[in-house]
Amino acid sequence: MASRSRRLIHFALSVGLSLLAATTLALAGARVSDAETHVRPARESQDLPANRPSSSGAIVVAVVLGASGTVGSDVLAPYEVFANSPKFSVYTIAASAAPAAVDGGPAIIPTYTFGDVAAGKARKPDVVVVPAVGAPEGPEEAALREWIVEQSGRGARVLGICNGSMVLAGAGLLNGHKATSHWSRLSTLKQSHPEVQWMGGLRFVQDGTITTTGGVTSGIPGALHVMADLAGAVEAERVARLVDYPGWSAAAPAQIPVQSFDASDIPVGLNALIPWLRPTIGVGLFNGVGEIDVASAFEVYNMSFAARTVAIATKGTVTTKHGLILLTVPEREAPPVDKVVAPGAAGIQDIDPHLRGWAASRNVPLDAFAGAGGVLGFDGALEYLAGHAGSATALSAAKMIDYPTSHLTLPAGGTSLRIPALLALGLLLAVLTGSLPAILGSRIRRRAAGQRS
């Protein structure tokens, strides 16, 4: 009986150690993925290009940048939407003039600070765009919340992108209002902020002067909706054709499918938990690149965890199509990369010659970051991702960024042995860890038997 009890104890201990080892590996992987996503700018930028609003349009839009890290697509996509209309003047703004860290992408140099608006150096905004930030209700973003409340109080429209709604909820602006957010956060928000009427299954929700949107890319139709209100449906329809958001029209319903995590997200989950040995992709940027093209390149990799990205350019900064200044790694300082992709280029012939020469000098493969037929933006990004990481990964990434895919034909893509091999290695390590009690017990018994003899 005692022997049987010992065996049960040893078995339970072995299983417990195996589970502990597997859990430790998974948590370590998640920490590595998170650390590679939330990278702070390594340096202050000097000799910056002229930083100015997109135009002198009559309707002023301020896109805020957080001090605790900002989701890049929440900034870049609505920025391009508004900047595509001469009726709007768009600028970025932050508490500090220092480069603002962007999750998984290049830092952004703010056009203005909150103090510049107070001092009259910048025009007061008619619209304030609020992206998701790292600490939406933390002390790091107290100045940001205070400024948004101030602008809302003086009558500015507020557009919360994705989890930017958490900033607005933390500032008290959503109390008693209807709102939405990224589908993965709604249940938590209903508990943490019951004073807000949270709504799912909607691309955007407008309540008074506040509009909130669903996940990430929903900022595009959200911005178009605000544009239609302020500049008319005709102008919004014109811009919608330029940014090519699928199926948008001023009369289109806001309803979207209700999402939740399921088995189809396993590939992305494994990428996040097993980040080791994943490729590093250099995202080659050039002056004049479209903001949505930049957003799509970094966002699909950031959300799929299929690769680590680094922004590379000829110099230390790039000025986008509508005047955003992005902080990049100069080619001469770039780390080793497995591949270089060029967003905004429909084909190899469209890639900046300096970038082509640099990639050739390092003997690194170079691709135009585009889909079939040279399609750009999020359509092209998802097609490209599917072609290299598989359609399952691309579909899950699209779900995470809330981007419609019914109009896309995603290639099946290749398969990588990295995840299966590392998963098998991790399971083997967990089993060996669980076997330690039995191995040690056997050695102790043999030693004891040897001493008796």
C-alpha cells in the first residue's frame, strides 16, 4: 500500500513538474514577444525634416500620441484618411516633443505638444483622434486624458480608435454613453466600466460628439464616418475610394460579425508563445510612403507574431506622404535581417534604388510588400502574409485587426518547421523535467543498495 502511494506521489510530482516547465516556457515566450513589440526609441532624433500639419484645411484634426506606447495603425490609418482631403488639416500631438514609441513599428515625431496648443502655436482641433495606448488609465497618460477632456469640453469631436475607448472611459468621457472597442476587450470593459453602454458587433458607434470604433482598422471607416458628418458624404466617398476600404459607403450599415477567440487562432497563439528563431524582417521605408501602407506592413506582423520587424531607411527619419515624420534605423546601422520588404511598392521596379542597392550589398532577399497584381494597403499586406506564413495565420491576423476578408482570395502559403520543431523540443524538455524525480529517486536507491552491499 505504501509503495502504491509513493508511486502516485511520484506520478503527481512528475506531471506537476512537466506542467510547470511547459507553463514557464510559454510565459517566457509571451514575455519575449511582448518585449519585441513594445520597443522604446533608442535615441533622440536630430536634424529633423520640417514638421508641419498635412495642409491648411479649415477643419483641424489632432491625432494624439501616448507616452506609454501607441498602436501605430490607430494613428496612421485615420491620419491618412483625413489628410487625403484638402478640407482637413491633420497633425500629431503629444505631451512631449520626444519621439513617441509605436508598438511594433517606427516611432513618430509629434508635430506639436499640448503646450503648443495652449500657447497658440498650433490651431485648436475640431476633431481629436484617440488611439490605443499602453497605459490608458495609468499616471503616464494623465496629461493626455486631461487634454482630451479639455478639447471635448470646448466642443471638439472625439474619435476613439479601437482600445482608445479605454482612454476615453478612463477620462470619464464615456459615462452614460454608448461605445464600442476591440472585440477582445468588451467583456472586461463591461465589468471595469459599467457606467458605459458597451456595444459589440458594430464597426463604430456614435453618441453625440463622441465616436468609438471596433478593432484597429475600424479606424478607417470610423474616420470616414466623421468626415461625412463634417465635410459631406460626397467628400467621404471620394476619400474612401482613395484608401480603398472594402465595402464602405456613407449609407453602409455599421453591423459586423461578433468575434471571439477560437481554434482558428491557434497558429497566431503559438507564434506568440514560441517567438524564438522567428525571422527578422526589415521594412524598407522611403520619403512619400503612404501612411496606411506603413501601418499595414507593421500591423500584420505585430498581430500575427510571424516575424519581428525593424524600420529601415536611407537616413534616420522618413517623411510620409502627408508629412508624418517616422524615426527609422539608418541602413548603415541596421541589424542583420532575413528579408527586406518595401510597403507602398507594387513591384520590384517601384522600390527605392538605395534600398535595392543596400539589400543587394548584404545579399538579403528583397520583396515589394504587395498582393497579387500589386495590390497595396491591408489587402496586399494580408495576401503577402498568407503567401509566406499561411492563410490560417493571415485570417487570424485579419480577425485581430478587425479587417474584412470576404473579398480576398488568400494564397495557401508555405509551411515552416520552426513552430513544430520548437514545440516538440519544448514538450521534450517538459517531459524530461517531469522525469527528474524518478531519475533522482532511482539513483538514490542504487547508491543506497551499493552502500549496503
